[in-house]
Amino acid sequence: MKGRALERSRGRHGLELPDNLAHETLDVGGLTRDYWVAPLPLAAEPTPPLLVVLHGAGAQGPGTAALTKLHLRGPAAGFVTVFPDGKGRVWNDRRDAGALRQRENVDDVAFLQALVRRFSSDGRARGDGVYLAGISNGALMSEHVGRRGLLAVAGLGLVAGPGTVTSRAETPRPAQPATVVIFAGTADPLVPYGGGPIGPLGRMVLRRSRGASNRGLAVAAEIAAADWAAANGSVGAPMIDVLTVPAGDLPVTRIAWETGPGPTVVLYRIEGGGHTWPGGAQYLPARLIGPVAKRLDATGLLLDRFWRRETAPRDDAA
């Protein structure tokens, strides 16, 4: 079943929508929830892992599949890949934001938990060690779910959304270890790299409301990464490398916590980068969201890290 979101060949930002997604629904809390599945081309033994990809605010699953190419590259890497839709095109990531408080009757955590149970119960994917990836609001939601231990998360891929102040205040140290890959631009106008008010008018709103941003507050990318490194038992300072990039592309600094008994944490700091998926399309003009790092393959890098975790021994996963 193609569903209403695939009736047009192009998405809201001109992205070519994929035609290999299966549309399914799930009833949760009296609401019908939609999601889109890119299954493995052939049955796999043992049961494959599950990768859940969460869209940003204003988007939907198929458009995020088109942006990330995870509908093709996820299954090719051995992951059953699912793209859920948030009600009203948004996720309640638990930040202190008025628009999200109005959705408190929509239980997005229960939806994701039910989604994982469905794939586990019908044998399509494993229910333990789920991998979550997302952009913007979807990344903030993924980090919240992983940090609070609301799903058994093995890996997180966080793009343009390293975490919220509200979720971190509730759980200062993540409740479980996980492989974490973060991509964050230092010139992101919506979710600031160094933390602070979310949204293009965030700082103005913060001043006028005497400290209470209507869109909530983001955690600094390096603080979020260090939180996960501590939860993973990483020891010592991170390794810092300046990557070689093609002429004309944005400089990238790789900050990695790779020592210790637990999974690794890697932060890709994109110098001058915006609110984008690295290696994906410039889905809105750079004057609105900042520029994309064209040759930094966020999809490939997070899949590589997830697969390393998947194939490593369970008590010493990297």
C-alpha cells in the first residue's frame, strides 16, 4: 500500500520520494500511527537488527528516506529500516516548548515501543539492541529515548540535534551505553552547536520571555557527546583529527572517544555547517538553514559504526 504521502512523486522540498517503502499502521493510545518500511530484500538468518529513522519537524518518513538514502543503504547494510511519522509532523522530544506541550496526549515513546514490539513479535527484526537515527527534532527525540533508557538502544545517529536541556536535566548521565555518532554544524541557525535556544528566533524569544524559550533549549554538541562517552566507560581525553576534505567543501573535525570497555562515541564538528544532513541535499536555501557538507557521508559513517557495534562481541561492542 503506497499511502497518501507517496501520492506525489516529489516531497515538500523537491526531494524525489522513494517508491520501495511499504506503508503500515499501528494503533497506539487510541490513535492510528503511520510508518514506512524498507525491508531486507531477502529473509535473513539470524533475525536482523532494526534501524528506526526519525524525521525532523515538518517532515515525514518518506521525505527523510529520500534525504538520507537510508531506505536503500540501510537494508543493503543488513538493517530492516523503518521511517515512522510523527503526529502533526513533529515528535514530543520532551524539551520545554509550548507547541510540544500541546501534544502531550500523543505518546510518541509508546508508539516507538509498540513499533519495536511489532517487528520483534512478527520475526522481521530483533527487539533488543535497536538503532535510532534522526535529524533535528527526530535526533532530539532519538537522544531522549536513548538517554532515558526508554528503549534498549544499541546505537544512536544524531544529526543537527544532539539533545535537549530538559532531557539531560532529568537524566544527567545516559541510562545505558550505546554507540553514538553525532553530526553538528558550528553555524547551525536552528540548533546551536554550543547549546542554547532552538529555532531561528530562539535568542530573541529567550530575551523577551526572560529565560523561557518557546522552542526549548539544546545541549551543546560536545557536552552531549561527553555524557555518552562517560556512560560508555570511556577513559582519557578524546582523539581530535581534522579530516581531509575536497577543495570548496566545509572543514570537518572528528572528535572520538574510543578508549575504554564500552561502545565508541564520535562527533563530527562541521565548521560553518548548517542544519543539514551531511552528504544529503541542500533541502532549503543556505540563507535559511546554513550550508551542507556535500562530501561528508553521514549515512555511510553512521551505518559503519552501527554495523561495527552489531558484529562486535556483546560485552565489548565498539
